[in-house]
Amino acid sequence: MDQATPPWRAFSSEAPDGAAPEVPAQPASRVSRWLAPALALVGGLLAGAAVVGLLMVVVGAMPTTSEALLLAEPTPDLSGMEPAMAAAAPARVVVDVAGAVAKPGLHRLHVGDRVGDAIEAAGGFAPRADLAAASQSLNLAQPLEDGAKVLVPELGVDRATTANAAAEDGRVDINRAGRSELESLPGIGPVTAGKIIDAREEARFGATRELRSRGLVGEKVYGDIKSLVRAD
């Protein structure tokens, strides 16, 4: 063997029968070297983008702090405010205060006020008031009704004469009429006449409408007799 020839250059010219000559291994392709890391990087980016998108959807669906406070705070119920405000304004009644008072005439009072309140609204008893007669004819604690008349008797006035003068209009005074007079009214029999007499002994009638409000007659009967009666 020539000493100048490198050892690795020496090949045997002889090969086993039927065997292919050895081919030296080729170096790995450059593409295969960076393809796997690149695919991993792309997969990671796609997964990260999916997570970010999911987070954006979740965050977008969540209410902000102010919205959460509004949702947590109960909405006040305003449905009943108008009725409540209307109820705050007291209802009124109008009564006619006549006779021996300082300021006779129509006076507007609250529902639930009494005869004594009406007299006070009219300036109180006048010096000419017949207090003894007033204590007999007026119930100062009686609740007022709209349209009622409060008559304060005067000294020196003959009440019988006044009653006779009023009787000329043909109406029956439910505070003074006897049983027979009451029974002469349409729909009023002996039982109802007795109830009216008992009721006026407990408290005089301030208005004819009290026949209805105190349950002595029905609405139909009252409609038939309201123009035939008075309450003096």
C-alpha cells in the first residue's frame, strides 16, 4: 500500500457476492430541523389566541362595577306613590253653620271633624247663643257629613214658632216628627219609624242623609223621601 494514500481513502475492491456497496449517510435536511419547532410555535399561538378570545367573551358578558351595583340595588316600587300622595291630602266636607255664631255661612272642614269643630270654624258661639238650648239640640261630638247644617239656637227666639214656620213647606222634620208623621212618608212603616225615633234620641240628625248613613233606610227609600224631609 502506498504510504501517501490516507487510510480512510482505502476501500476494498472486493465486496461480498450479491451485496450492494455501502452508501455513506446523508446529513439531515435543514427543513426537518426547524419544521417541528415551527409547528409547535404555531400551535401554541393558536391555543393562546383561543384562550384570549374566550376570556374576552367572558369579560364582555360580565357587568361593570357600576352595572353590578345597579343590579344589586333593589329597584324601588313606585306603583303606589300616586295613591299614597293622594291619600296624604285630607278629604273635605262643606257644612252650613247658621244661627248664633260669629261667622255664619258655609265652612269647609276635614272629613272626621265634629259639630264642635264646625262651630269653632264659624268663630264660636255668639253672645246671643242660647247655650242651654244648644246643649239639648246639638251633639258637639257628632261627626260631620258633607252638606250638613249646624243650627245654633239664639236667645229670645221661639223655637216652636221657627219650627212651625219651617213646617209650612210641607217637609217632615225627622228630629221632631211623631210616629204617625214618619209613617206617612213613602216606604216608612212602624218599625222604621221606631228606629228613626230611637236614633234621634241617641244623637240628633244633622242632615237628612244620616237616615241612609246610619242604616235606618235603604238607598231607594231615601231617594223617595229625601225631598219630603228635613233635619232642623
